[in-house]
Amino acid sequence: MSKDVEKHLSLNVSLPSGSKKRSRKSRSSKHKESVHTQKPAEIEAPQHETIPAQVVAPDYDVEEAQEVVFKPNDGPQTTFLSSSEREVLYGGAAGGGKSYAMLADPLHGLNNPHFSGLLVRHTTEELRELIQKSQELYPRAVPGIKWSERKSQWISPKGGRLWMSYLDKDTDVTRYQGQAFNWIGFDELTQWPTPYAWDYMRSRLRSTYSKELGLYMRATTNPGGAGHAWVKKMFIDPAAAGKPFWATDIESGKTIKFPKGHSKEGQPLFKRRFIPASLFDNPYLAEEGDYEAMLLSLPEHQRKQLLEGNWDISEGAAFPEFDRATHVIEQFDVPNNWVRFRACDYGYGSYTGVLWFTIAPDEQLIVYREMYVSKVTASDLADMILEVEAKDGGMRYGVLDSSLWHNRGDTGPSLAEQMNMKGCRWRPSDRSRGSRIAGKNEIHRRLKVDDFLEKPMLVFMNNCVNTIAQIPSIPLDKKNPEDVDTKAEDHLYDALRYGIMTRPRSNIWDYNPAKQRTGFQASDTTFGY
Ligand SMILES: Nc1ncnc2c1ncn2[C@@H]1O[C@H](COP(=O)(O)OP(=O)(O)OP(=O)(O)O)[C@@H](O)[C@H]1O
Ligand SMILES: [Mg+2]
């Protein structure tokens, strides 16, 4: 490609610059940011460098020179296009400009002869639509670029390639066997019911030019759809929106690390990031208003997903009122004089969930810490709990699943007694008939925004990521809609229920300042602590 063509490309596309290095010329110029290809350098996957700047800075005014073909909308579209993490999901409201941004993202590399990209949709029909959009955008953004219908591929004059294809059934991945890409995009990721295709394609992400080009997997999607649950676990649950995080295993929630014996043993593998989208980020659709009106007319759970981009709404959810904006607060240091207690649902083979609660002066209950572990013996759990709460300055009491007092046929102390003997003191939860439903109702009552205080009486600090992920996704029991489905992942929910039921909302008539400084009954008469 001649220098002229290269310059032309840089003038046609206005992509975000992020923190990329710019040439002196471009730094001094005031015109609109022009192309770019480089992703910011501050967040790096451990094993690869970010791409060096390769773009020719314009030496005359872009806008005067010609129309800018593509300029990202301010906000998430810009953030998406300048993200440097290995795997990024741009997801949320319909019409936010996600697919358009997905098409624009590979433009950063097409000018490089070694660039090899793959953009997939779930089926061939959906792919057509995306190809049509690319046919409007690419020839203007990359002059001289050619579309090969036979290969379903874009080839830039410099040799960079982008294959636009489909990936429907799991067996379709064989189409990509033996191929190597440095950029892979999935449009509408939740259309894939399992993470199989996404995980498989990660193995196709390699390039001998990765230092120069970077290695990127990009996805866009609306909430809802067959793959809602796994996509939420992979991208939304592990960290606050917009914040890069080390990739976790979606089942265990643990950071994925290089295995034993590897030269990088124990180091995290790569970073992920979720960038939320809203219809209002996209002036091209938001201003018209008709589209918003159409979304407003949808049933509530669909409206929350498609208009508000809300990931916590799934049909049949037991706690549809749970809302991150209302029920999740920034972590802060709990003042020493606030009462604290903890609750636990124990499971060795499955999971153990422990929650720590504190009571604010206005009686709001705040879950300030969680522990979610698997395969930990009762005795080790006691040590772990005592260690994390060493600086808490005293726990008023702890409540534990009452079945842990049962002897399991063997001699010796029960699991609860083993923990009590270590100094990790517990009293048994209420397991009487009706206690499950009473507990659920109490959680609803506390999640409701109090008319007088204008806030809910139960909130979670944002470090309690597993709890925040699980509570809104617990389904109702289809046979008994009064209760949650006990087959769902419910250990943290049970811990929450045990904790909350030790301290039902205080009633002014119970209040006895001499006996109950904070207006609740903390001790258990049977067990005395
Ligand atoms: N930066 C931009 N410049 C010009 N037009 C844009 C830009 N971003 C979005 N648009 C326009 O907005 C329309 C909607 O965007 P897009 O189809 O990308 O949204 P989406 O988030 O993928 O929607 P859906 O959730 O329905 O898939 C596009 O057809 C495109 O014309
Ligand atoms: Mg789209």
C-alpha cells in the first residue's frame, strides 16, 4: 500500500486514541482524533506486549480534508474500541451501537499485512445483516479493500484479512481447526447456549505477530437469550462494570492461573472486562425516540434487559426487586462500635457460604464481607473465619445451619461443636417448619425501599461479588412459588436467610434501652451466646 493510501485510512476512520503514544505531529494538532490502531498500554495481559503505534499522523485538517466515515460515540463505544484486555464484552441495551463498534474494531489492524481476524454470528442469516453493514462501512474506511463472496472475507490492499462467518452448532468449530487469528469477534454472544464455542475459539487466538498486533477476543450482546447465565458469570459477575479483572473460571469463580510446571506457574492468565451499553449512548437511535418507545412497550423483564441493559433480570427470578444501583454500596471500613454478626451455610462437597453483617445506626443491615469456599473442613473453616475477622473487634454472634449439630453416625463432636471448640462460636439457625418461607419474606421486606429512609434496609458492599451475583439469579421454585428453587446455587442465599432471621426488623414496642442497646435480640437463650 502506498503511503497515500495509508494516510487515507488514517483520515477516514476516527477511532479512540486511549492512552496510545502519538507522534509529535499528532500531539500538536488540534483536529479530531484520527485513526488508530493502537490499544492503550496500561493494562496488559502478562504474556504479550501491547501493540506499538504504527499510524501515520495526519499533517492537515481532517475535517476540512474529507468526511470522517466512522467516529465512535462518546462513552462506552469509545471505551470498547480502546480496550486493551484480552477478552472484552460490550453488552447491554439494544441499539447502543454494539454491532457497529464490533465492525469498527478490526479496522485497527486491517492495514497490517499480518492481521488475521474472524467475526462470527450464530447463524448464516444473522451474518448477512452484519456483512451488509460492513459493506457500507469498510470500503469507505479502508480504500481499496476487497470483499470476496466466495471466501466470505475482506482483504485490505496491504493484505490484512477479516473472515466473516457463522458458528451455529458446537461441531462448526471444526471449520476453524488449524487456523490462527489475532482478533476474534462474536456478535450477540448470549445466542450461544454454552461457553463451548467461545472457549474453543480462544485456542485459535495466536499469531507470530502478536507482539505487534495484540491478541483480542471481542464480544457484544444484549442480556437475555440462551447463554445469559454463562455470559453473566464470565463477564458481569466477577467485577464492577467497566473494571478490568483477571479471568476467572466460571464454575469456581477462581482466577485462572498458569499450571504447575509452567515457567509462569501461579500467574494469572489474562484480563477480561465488561463494558455496559445503553441506548442513550447512541445518539443515532436515541434521538429518534421511536425505538425507545418500542422498547418501553415490552413486558417488564424484557424491557429491563433491552432498554436498561439490566443483567440481573431473568424470568422467574425470586428477587426481581434486587437492583445493583439500590442494593449494592461501595465498600467502607465499618466503624468499631457497630454491631457485627455472621451467618453460615456449610457444605464440604459443594460450597460453604459465610456472610458478615453489620447494623448501621439507622438499623440498615449491611452485608460487609463474604466467604465462598469449597472442600474446606469445618475445623479449617473455623481457622479461616477467625483469621479474616481478627481485626473486626468482636463478633456479637454467629448463626450456622442447625443440621451441623447432628452427629453423623460417628463418635466425637459434631461439625458445629468442632468449630465452637476452636473459638469460632455458632448458634443453630431456625429450621422449623415455615422458616424458609418466613426467611424469604423477610428478605423481600428488607430489600424494599423504606418510604421514610428512602433506602432499603438490606444492602451489600460491592466486595461481596458472589452474593451480588447469586441473589438476583435465584429462581422461584416452579412447584412452590412461595419459595426459591433449592436446586439452584443457594448457599449464600441460605446464609443470608439464617442471618436475617436472627434479627427480624426491630419493633419500637420491643425496644428496651436498658437491655438492648441497639434494639434487637442478639443472644440465643438456649445456647447463651
Ligand atoms: N459511531 C457511530 N457512527 C454512526 N452510526 C452509528 C454509530 N454507532 C451506531 N450507529 C448507528 O446506530 C445503529 C444501531 O447500532 P447497532 O446496530 O450497532 O446497535 P446494537 O447495540 O448492536 O443494537 P442491537 O442490540 O439491536 O444489536 C446502527 O445501525 C448505526 O447506523
Ligand atoms: Mg447488534
